Amino acid sequence: MVIDLTSASSQSMTRGKVSTQRTAEADTSATVAKQSGSKDTFEMSTTAQALKKADAIIADTSDVNSEKVASIKAAIADGSYKIDYQSVAQKLMNFETLLS
């Protein structure tokens, strides 16, 4: 089997020339951008702005409804809190059907 070493070296030389050209082109475009004084700008879409606003509202909202917790605690303390077992069972069954 014969190995052609000349073609491998010529390919690496060609690759070197291409990368040198790309670097020179990048330098030229950077110089043009600096001369024109252009700056990168960023603008959020209306959807992104709405999501950011919603995220801020959610961050300011409490995770716990303190009034509801207080009323349930009071109902448990005075014995008036009743559990609707049929409703709880039905919701568990509905949830189970969603999983399967």
C-alpha cells in the first residue's frame, strides 16, 4: 500500500490559506463596524414583554392564601370543618384517569 504524503501536506496548506483569509475578512468587517460607530441593539418582542410582566406579578404574589388558611384553621379549631369524602374520592379518580 502506498501512502501519498504530498496530497496531505497540500491540503493542510490550503486549509491554512482559507483560515487566514477568513481571519482577514473578520478583521475587515470589525474595522468597518468600529468606523461606522454602530452598536448592537436588543429589543424584546411583545410576547416576551408580556411574559416578563406576568413573571413580575407572579413573583409579587404570595404562594399561600393566608385568609383561606386562617378560616380553615378556625373551622378545624371550633369543629365546624367538614370533609366532603365523596368529592375527594371523585377528584382522586379523575386524577387517576388523567395519569393513565
